[in-house]
Amino acid sequence: MRRALWLLAFAGCVETDLAGVDRAVVVHLVDIDDQGTGHYEVAEHQLPELADMATLAGTRVAFVGSPTLDFGDDLDADSVLCPPRVGVTPSALDLRAAVENGVAIPRDERSLAMLSAYHELTLVLARAEEVTGITAEQFRDGPIPVNFEPTFVLGDARDDGKTNAFYDNCTDSFGLLRPSSVEAIRLAYDAQVLAHELGHAYFERTFRAADGECDPGAPGFPGRFATDDTIAGMNEGFADFFAFVLVGALAPLNDPLGINEFSGERAIAPTVPNYEAFTGLAPDCSQEFYCIGTELVRSLYDAFVADGNDPHDPAARAALGRDVLAALPQLPAAMRGYADLPLPEPGLDQRACKRIEDGGSVPQFLRALLEHLPAARRPSLCTAMTHHFAERFATAGQGVCP
């Protein structure tokens, strides 16, 4: 499905009043096959929990149109502390659609992207509530902001970012960037990508919340794991895992970016045509700490299948998701209790709350995860982690694996 096909839906439309309209033509992920290919449709759907279509304000999400996010003149990209934000200047959402028989038909691709992103993200959030048992009210007080096609300002520099979606832990918000010619399906409304970004929000509320805000002077060095890029990799791996749990994603970048070596490095299952095999941070993996996160989700997936589960069974995926999510907030304290956890020396970047490439805490993360998962899940996961992490797992499984 390419943009040229979508444009047919826009022909002849005339802008009209969207008041009271809660149905629209959107791009929707229908299912994902055994090789990780998503099947999409452009079809009429109800926009769940929508209060106002013109502003895309709903119970779970609230869109912000083309905001300018100003970070002032100083931004330390290596710091794990949240930067001061000088200001957020929103623009009009400018949703352009006609209404035919009570259905909003987008006039342009930007409007199609807005409506599709609202629909898919709301469904993903609702599915996360079903899987985790964490209600919308418990997850967040009020709808989560969605910055649609933001512009970033740092001093005199401006960046109209493209080809991405992101979760910002500092403001607990989503960002959906502008499209580019490399995208077959926009990342901004691909449910697999949105489920991945939501995974970061859950990692933030579990592992990161338990780790604490970075303070090297406090007992136990709260926030110490935020300074370790390999733990950032585990965050990415959990996000890919969460996308598998929620929507069955096996190759979350294949559909938007095509089947190639880059997307193959993020593929989860060996059945995916462009699956790239590597171990940990091997030289042949180009995506740095993302690679070690891929090994985490591949380990969880392989163990899931080895235990006789069907990847297309949403109930089985949800059960594993709940077990992993329940373990995450217990990991930082457990990791700090291990005698072999490397302690950063005074003067190192970690002691200034700056990220370093490898803080040496991967074995401790894996060991703590195993210890806090149900015992029945450990044998297959030990086998999978031994395969995917090799020497990084050599000490992690001692005393935990059968």
C-alpha cells in the first residue's frame, strides 16, 4: 500500500464541520503474519473515546498540532537528567476533512496521518490496559499529549524531524514526526511502532521509577542504571517485546522501512526473511545499544515458543507480558545487591549523571530478571539467553538456571 493509492480517497472532498463526528477513514493494522508482515487496510473506523475530532482530543490522548519545542541555548545530550524546556508553542492542528454519511474523509495525507495515529494509538493504549490490568486512570492523570510533527529548537538551530515516532520520558508525551520518502507506511501511525513507544512509557513507570532520579551523592547511587547505555538497550528491547505482546509484532521496522539489513537487525523471530543473526554488541550489528535490546526480546520470544506457546495467541503473549512487567520494578534493588555489580569510580561520567557506552550491568539485569520471573519460565529462558548473550550471560545464570 503506497501513498498514491490513498490520494484517491481525498479527491472531491470539501471541508465541513466535524462537530459530533466520531468515525473516519484511517489506516489500520489488521494483523501480522508468520513472517512478520503487517496487513493494513484503509477503511472506515470509529475513533474510540473521542471528545472532539477537530482537535483530536480524547480520553486517552490529546493531540498538539505542530508544536515548537524550545530547549533554549544549552542542552547536554549526554546527560540523563531532564533538560529545562524554555517553551512549547503549539500551532493549529489543521485537520482537513469532509464528512460524508457521518464519516470524516481526510483531504490530505497529513490529515490521514492524524486520524490514523489517533485511532491506532488509542487502540494500543486500550490493549495495554487489558494486558497489564493498569487502568487509564492509574497509568496517567489525564490524556497523554501527542506532539504531532513538532519542530525542535536549540539556540539558533531548528530541526523539523522526520521518519520517527518517540516517547519523551521527561514530559510523559509522544512525538510523531514528519514523513519522508523512505517510509512505505508512516511510523507515526503504524501500530507496531506505537506499541513499541508505549513500551518505553511502561519501562519508565517500572524499572526507571524503581531506579530513581540520578543522584550519585545519595546512598546506593539512585539513577545509576540510567547512565548505562546497555540498560538503555534493555529499555529498547523491552519496548520491542511490548509491541510483540500487544499486537504480535515480529519485525516492527519491516513495514515502514522495508526488508533490509537495518530492519533485520531489529527482527525478533528467525522466520522473518531479513532476520540478522548476531550476539550482543557484535561488530556486525550497526545499531549500537539497540542490538543488545534485540537480544533480550529474541531471548524472551525464543523461550516463549520453546515452552509451546503460539505467537499468534494474544492471551499467551499477555500472560508473559504481565510476568515481565511485574518483574521490572524489582530489578534495580536486586542488581544493586549483587557483589559483582561494577561500581563507577569518582570522576567518571556516570558520576556526573552522564551516559556511558557500557556500564557493565547487563549480566546483573539478566540474572535479576530470571530470579523475578516465575520458576516455570526460567529453563527455556536460560537456554535462550545462553544462545543470544553468550559470554555476557556466563555469570548471570549461575545459581538461577537449572
